[in-house]
Amino acid sequence: MKIAVCIKRVPDMEARFRIAGDGASVDETGLKFTISDFDEWAVEYALQVKEKQGSGEVVVISLGPDTVQETIRKALAMGADRGVQLKADKIPFDGLAIARALAAELQGGGYDLILFGKVAVDSSNGVTGVMVAELLGLPVVTSVSKLEIANGRGTAERALEGAVEVVEFPLPAVLTVDQGLVAQARYPALKGIMAAKKKPLEVKPAQLGAVQVAVSKMELPAERAAGRIVGEGSAAVPELVRLLQNEAKVL
Amino acid sequence: MANVLAFAETRGGELRKTGLEAVTVARKLADASGGGEVHAMLVGAPGVAKFAETLGAHGADVVLVVEGAGFAQYNPEATAATAAARIKEGGYRAAVFSASAQGSDLAPRVAAKLGVGLASDVTAVEVQGDAVVVRHPVNTGKVVATVKVTGTPAVISVRPGAIAPVQAAKAGRVESVAPAADPAASRVVVKEVRQGSTGKLDLAEAPVIVSGGRGLKAKENFKLVEDLADAFGNAAVGATRAVTDDGWRPHSDQIGQTGRVVSPNLYVAVGISGAIQHIAGMRTSKTIVAINKDKDAPIFKVADYGIVGDVFDVVPALTAAVREAKKAG
Ligand SMILES: Cc1cc2nc3c(=O)[nH]c(=O)nc-3n(C[C@H](O)[C@H](O)[C@H](O)COP(=O)(O)OP(=O)(O)OC[C@H]3O[C@@H](n4cnc5c(N)ncnc54)[C@H](O)[C@@H]3O)c2cc1C
Ligand SMILES: Nc1ncnc2c1ncn2[C@@H]1O[C@H](COP(=O)(O)O)[C@@H](O)[C@H]1O
């Protein structure tokens, strides 16, 4: 199978974020960057499929400035075969603008599966994969946490609120990957890191679409008003219930 | 005058609260842009039109009913095609979905078909001149973005629980709409919906969520959490990733960065440390209560009310006290 995985470079979420001088972005000084969690799981899944079948190709694609080459190299070090950078000065917030550029690259690529993360952990949009599928006219299943593929068809499970949906679809298809699909992503071995340096990484200009959804301001969330410890042990329960009734009015 | 479409989500033949939330947001947008009409789109098996009255009571002037046996389960492709066709024909100013599991699947399909961007998972909306302006938590909730949507129609999805449904009596006049695509021709087919153990209330709808973490020590002890949820009567059960990874609860119950993002009126964290990845999923809850034996647990930093203590001591007492309070009130 030929599998494409779209991976996004995002800041490590453990950081304490500061707002940049423009008031509409995050200050990147001192931040570490990684592959967005769900995208890394998608790479892992693609590699597992290839290993299981003993053949196939895994292509990773990332849109952004040259810094995304580091992100692509990491996926290559994990075991992906080749990478494509869709070069853009910055990564827009609008998922449709990104999707247009990714779809233009994926179109005619002959992929059996095109994998996305369910959501990018920085934008928290969760739209790009579905939009690429629509642009390419391919079936799409979102938030896949379990997957079986046989004879050109797939059966996927997706988590709903308090329920699990079982979905069938034909290949080629687009999937957005949720946790559960793989236990965890592998760490690149030294051998993989060395091999990755020689793997092909093609750079092309991104054909971004018009931007219709844009961030005009970023701010740190209002701190939650300082809470209080009501007391210790079950002795504190009556006071808690009183507060829930009279102060918070939620009981 | 600009009309706004709201997608009134159903599941298993029931209208979902997330559908009413979408109607409420649509009402707000319509009123703010010169008093247009709200058209609620209701898709389901024959008989689904019975929810028109409820939608009218929450501000829908018109209820667009798409009925058919092929829509008994969520049918992503036919539903998206039908919604997009109607939005195009109707010349709507905006279209509002829920950022629930279903809405998060549907909204980007519809937006892409319309060739417009999507502002997803929004927690507040307003109209500013020609633009719809929304708030949307990014970077796992550690940063909040103000996002301007300039496409027409403006397509948005609303975080479940973030904006409470409001009554606003309107006609709710039923208009039947033909599907724009044959549901039987969909390539993506829902074969089965397996209900979890959580009973009727789920995380996107429940006004109260009681969540358990590793502090409960063993799968059986989740009974404590279920009993407390039961005492509230309007509560769903959530869990941390530590717990879902260990198989104590299904992954669909997980709250956090890699799970569900929720905003209930009351969130009770039982034996949960409060890792940032967990807090990312519940920090916009209106009131947070934490019960943890470690007074320095990070969960107390976001909790409005905390009890330092053993869950096996505190939770049964709280369950009994909530039952009492419910009986009295
Ligand atoms: C990329 C990534 C994504 C993640 N996504 C998520 C996510 O979406 N959701 C999520 O929840 N986690 C997520 N995690 C995991 C997260 O980092 C934490 O490991 C997890 O939330 C911890 O769960 P916990 O609070 O149940 O367990 P612990 O951290 O082990 O905390 C248990 C708590 O129980 C208390 N306790 C113990 N015994 C008792 C007792 N008898 N009475 C009272 N209190 C007691 C302890 O003091 C402790 O505070 C993610 C991690 C990573 C790296
Ligand atoms: N700049 C990008 N380059 C490559 N893939 C991306 C990019 N942005 C988003 N994606 C993919 O789209 C998914 C969803 O992103 P989003 O819609 O922003 O939440 C991500 O998990 C990635 O798989």
C-alpha cells in the first residue's frame, strides 16, 4: 500500500506560552517543536501497516517554513520513505487554505490511504483532513481509534460521546487518527536517524488557498479565580454541599 | 436581514442538547445581524419532525426536516451534501454546528463543499460589522484565540456545553427538505453504534460530569464515581487517560488533550492529579470540585472547591449528601 501522512510541526505543549509582540501569535523564542501527537501516531500506524505487509511506501508531507524539514526528518528517522515540504512563510490558521495546498500535492499521487491527525494540538481545529478528502472527492472517516483493512475495504471504530461507532468504507480513503490506533509512537533509533539524512526530501512551493479564517488576537486565558480548600476528609462534605447550593448554585 | 442555519443534531432518534446549543448560537447571530430568521436543520428517521416544537421554543423560525429511513443513523456523506446544498440555496449568512463527535465530522465536510473556512470548537460568538468573530482555545487551552471569519457563509462549530441553550419562542414552522444525495449511495456507512456503560447522559450533554482518576486504585472502585453521578441525577462519567489506558473505562470516556473537551456546569475530579493534558479538556467548566489526598496536587490550582482527603472516605459521604440535597430541593 502507498500511504501518505500529513504531519504538522507544533510547539511542545508542556511550555509556558507567552504572547508575541503582534498580539496575535505565540512568542516562539525558547519553545521546543515536535510532530503534533496525533500525526505522530498516524506515522506510526503507516509504518506498522508497511511492516506487516512487507511492502509499500510511506510518504510524509508537511506544510510550512524550512523549519518543518526537521519535523519531516524525524518521521523519516522513524522509518518513512520520503518527505515533501510544501514551502510557505508561515502556517496559516485557516484549515481550508492548508487543505487546498495539501490536496494539490496529494492529487494523482496514487495513495491507498491518506492519514491526518484528528486535530493539530496547536490550532485545535480538527478540520484539515476532512477538507482534503472533500477536495479530492475521497471518502473520509474521522477520529479513527481502531482499524482493519482487507480486500480494498476498511472497518474503523470511532469514539462518540459515550458510545463507539463502527464504520465501513472503501479504499482509497482519508482517515483522521485518534488515540488508541497505536499504543505509542516509536523513538527513532540511531540507525534510523543516520538513514534519514539520505532519504529524499523534496521542497515545493505551497499553493495555499485564500484565508477566510484568521486569528486577530491571542491571549492567555483568564486565570480561574483562586479556588479554596474547603476542608479535609468527609467532615468537609456538608460545607462543600452548602457552597455548591448557595454560592456556585449548581446543586 | 440575514438568515442563519443551525444544524440540530440527533442521535439514536433523540434530539441532542448540542442541537439546541447550535440553535441558540444561530439565534444570537441572526439577531445581531439585523434580525434574520433561524432555520434549524433536523435530519433523521421518519418521525424526527416531532422535535420541531422544541427547536421553535429555542428560537428556530423554520425547521427544515430531512426525513428518511437512510438517516436513522448518522449518514455523513448524504447529510453533508444535503446541508451544503440547502445552505447554498438559502443564501445564509452563517451556519452553526456543534463541535461534538458528529458535528466535528460534519462541519468541515460542509464548509469544504461550500468552499469556505471553518471556525471550529468556539466558546463565544459575536458579529462585528461584516465579520463573525469567535473565541477558540488553542494550544491545549493554554492560549485563547480571537478568530475572525470573513467567508460567506461563516461556518462555525460550537464547543459542547460552552453556550447554554436559551428559550426564545419562535414559530418553528416545519418545511420538508429533500435529501441532496441518496443516503444508500454513501461510501462511508455506519454499521453499528455500540453504547457505552454510561447510560443515557453523555459527556457532551451532561450538566454535571464526575470524573475518576488513578486515585481510585482499581476498576471496581469506579462504582464510587458512578454512584456519585447517579446521586446528581444529571451527571455523566468521565476519566483520565491513565484510567482509560489501563482499560478501567472506555477511551470514549477520556477527557483531555487527546480525549474529549467538555464544559459542564459542574466538574467533579475524583482522585485525579490534574496533569496539563487532563486540564486541557475541562478547564472551561463553570465550577470545578477536586477530591485528592495530596494537598499539593495540581488539580487544586484549577478547582473552585477542594477537599483534601481519601476518595474512599469523601466520595461516599458526598454521594449521600448530594442525594439528601436533591431530595430536599
Ligand atoms: C501526549 C499526551 C497526551 C495526554 N492526553 C491526556 C488526556 O487527554 N487526558 C488525560 O487525562 N491525560 C492525558 N495524558 C496523561 C496525563 O499526562 C496524566 O498522566 C494523566 O492525566 C494522569 O491521570 P490521573 O490523574 O488519573 O493519574 P495520576 O497522575 O497518577 O494521579 C492520581 C491522583 O490520585 C491521587 N490519589 C491517590 N490515591 C488517592 C486516594 N485514595 N484518595 C484521593 N486521592 C488519591 C494522587 O494524589 C494523584 O494526584 C496525556 C499525556 C501525554 C504525554
Ligand atoms: N501545516 C501542515 N502540514 C501538514 N499537515 C498539516 C498541517 N496542518 C495541519 N495538518 C494536518 O491536518 C491535521 C488537522 O489539523 P487542524 O485542522 O489544524 O486541526 C493535522 O493533524 C495534520 O495531520
